[in-house]
Amino acid sequence: MIELICIGTLITIVIIISDRQKSKKYRKKHKTPKQKGIEGENVISNIIQYAPMYKKIVRNAYIDMNENKKTEIDIIAISTKGIYVIESKNYEGWILGDEKSNQWCQNIYNKKSYFYNPIKQNQTHIKSINKILQLDEKMYESLIIFNKAEIKKMFVSSSRTYVMNIQKFRFYMSQQDKLQDKITKEEVDRIYNILQKYTQITEEEKIRQIMQNQNKI
């Protein structure tokens, strides 16, 4: 009798563990684009946190492009080495493009889809930020980070503009302490306090921004 109870208990435990594993796999496979985006931004933010320099990070800032429209900026890392304006792309497959084209190509499973050039997108972000900060343009670094995709063909000639995968970004950030300081720690704090205010928007404004982004696609 005791043996039957033990066997029954063991079977129940195995079923529970199996169900949990299936549930985890399902959640991982069926993540929403928003969840995947946040996951990618978290990875990037963690890499920045470990970079050997004084820095502060602003995430998901909504900054005015004009009177009626805002632009959402994924990550702004303010450091003594400069201001890194980061556009995170959680795409898969192959990525092909150049800084001049309006559209870039994603090739996955032999199917092509097109999306707006993130270099141009980030140029708009930097201009919007600099309307507020009024700094020398050389203070900014434009970084386009693909978390999962392979960058197959890419042509970029502009200085301080980089397109890279997450592994190259990790190495890139590890080398920044070798550069001369551009900004004091006090200035880093001041800029952070200014930009952090732009993360504090209402849910209504966030929904409006999401709808604007969807209309672009």
C-alpha cells in the first residue's frame, strides 16, 4: 500500500514538473513583440552597467519632435565618455542595409521583410535630444544594436555611428574607458536629471505613441 502511494506521489511530481517545463517553453515561444523588446533592452542596459566608466541610463524617453509628435528613445546612456543613443532591435535572421537607404531588409527563413532605416531613426532621436541639451554633436554616439540577428551586409561611413550585434556591443563598451573624458561626472548627473523627466508620461500618451509607431510599419 505504501509503495503504491509513493509511486502515485512520484508520478504526480513528474507530471507537475513536465507541465511547468511545457508552460515555460510555451511562454518563451509565445512572447509578445513588446516583451521581446524589453528583454533585449534589459540585456543592453546590463552590459552598459558593467562598462568601466561613470554613467547613468535613461530608458524609454518620450521626447518632442514637434508640437504634436513625440519620439520614443529606447536607451540613452550618459557617461563621462559621451552620450550613447541606442536603438535596440530584437530581430532575427539576416539584416542587410546601408545608412543612405530609407528601408533595410530582414531575411528570415527565405522570407524578406522591410523596416525603416534605424540609423535615420536614431538621427532623429539625437536631434530631438539636442534641442533640449544644446551640446556639441561630437558628444553623441549613435548605436544600433541587433540582439539576435546576423548583420550580413551593412555599409556605414558616418563617424560615431555604429551598427552591431550584442557580442560586438559588449566588446565596444568594454573599450570605452580607454577614451578621454568628454563630460564631467557633475554634468552626467545634470543631463540625466533633465532627460529622466521625459520618461514620466501618462498611459494615454504611451498608447498614442504606440499607435504612431504601428502606423509607421
